[in-house]
Amino acid sequence: MLGVSKVIQHRRSELILTIIVIILSGASASLVIFAPLDIISYATFRDVAIIPSIIAIFAIGILVRSKFPRLTNRLFIGMAAGAVASFALEAIRIPGYMFAKWIPMDSMISLPGLLLTEKITALGEIKQVIMQSGVPMNLYHAPLDAFMAGGLWHFWNGATFGIVYALLIGKGKWWYGLIWAFIIEIGMMLAPYLIIMKGPFGIEHMDGYNIFVITLIAHLAFGAVLGILVQKWKKDYEPTTTKNDDKVMFQVKCADCGCLPEECKISPSTKECPNCSWDECCCWATIVNR
């Protein structure tokens, strides 16, 4: 019973940490909600929400990796998969504004970069900046420091969407990523950031459907790559192989404490499992008493 209660306590703690990470992961993308409504300035939001949330996510991932290997595995795999999947999104988004003009400008890197570096303080100021540059709106790119800041913000958003997906969905069907991408798309279409500039779903731009269609395709590309990578990379259970009479035998580690069943069988007590990540093994009693 002691082992069962420890497992329950461990999973409860893991659930609490998971919820905290999900909340922290939403901080960066929330810029497009709160700052455009003048609830908080872009620069202040950067300092009190985005930067602290990044530090907190990495701190949790690093500090609890031995006690909660499943959580940290999902966190860092989701982070990496989301960042990589963002390149698939960019492969659609960049031609969408530079050539097709279905998106009016680089609104996901250059524009937020200008706002985060305080070169402008409101969305309405961007037209004047572009006019002064003498460059067409669809070809305008922010100065290097603002472009870098916007790029980091944009790809970090992709990483945090990946973290949330990996934590909530885990190793599901790859096409679950498409569902998650559609949810992200709808959120973007209803965000104050877009509504203030071009109306909900971008209906005030061109024929009214252009922004929605091109960003939906971009997000679906993101979701497909994200779903495939998380499905391929995520490992809640870590198999090891041993050879016995020239046959390969697979053993599976405990997802909670990391023990191998054979190690538990030969361990004298709950505190002496050689590779256990806990102070007392959660599965020793169950395995020994089989």
C-alpha cells in the first residue's frame, strides 16, 4: 500500500507541475490579447510575463528532470518539436505576405519585434513607420534588433504550443496535431491583435478570406509536423535491450521512478534499487510480491 500511495502522490505532484507549465506556456502568446487592448504595454508585458515565463519553464524542466522524467521528457520534446514545426509554418507564411500579399505584412516577426523593442508602442503606428521607410508594406522588415526580438518571440510561441500539445496529447495520432493547429488558428483569428488591424478573421483585407485561408494552411503545416515529431520522439517508457541465448529481450522501465523489474527483484529493500530516481522505489513491493 505504501508503494501505491507514493505513486498517487507522485502523479498528483506531476499533474500540478504540468498545469503550471501549461499556464506558463500561454504567457508569450497572450501578448496578442492583453497588449492590443491597452491593458498593459508591450514592453511591460515582455518584462513581467514573457521573460519570467521562459526562465520558469526552463527551470522546471531542468530542476525536476530526475524526479519527474516523464514530464520533462514531454516538455523538452514538445519545445523542440514546436520550434522545428514553426519552420513549416514559415514556409507558407513568408510567401503569403511577400509574394501573394494574402497577408498584408510580416505581422508575426517584424511587427511584434517593433513593439517588443519599443520602436513603436501601438499597432496604429506601423503604417507611418513603413511609409517613412519607402518600402512596400509586404516587403518591409524591421531593423535587425527588432527583427531578432520578433523572431525569438515567434519561434518561442511555436515551442510553447508544442509544449502544451506534448503535455496534453502526448504520443497520440499524428493528425491530432492538425486539430491543435486549427484551435490555434481560431484563437489567432479572434485575437485583438488581428481584429484591431484587419477585423476578425481578417475580413477587412483583400477579399475577406485571404488571411484566414493562408494562415490556416500555415498552421495546418505546423500541426502536421508537430504531431509527427512528438509521436516519433516522445518516450514515456524507455526500453533497454539485453541479450539472452542470442535473442534480444526488451525490458521496460517504470515511467515514474525509472526502475527495471529485474533490478527490483534482486534489491533487498525499497531504498536499494540501483537506478531508482526516488528515495524509495514505488514498484519494489509489487514486483517482489508477484
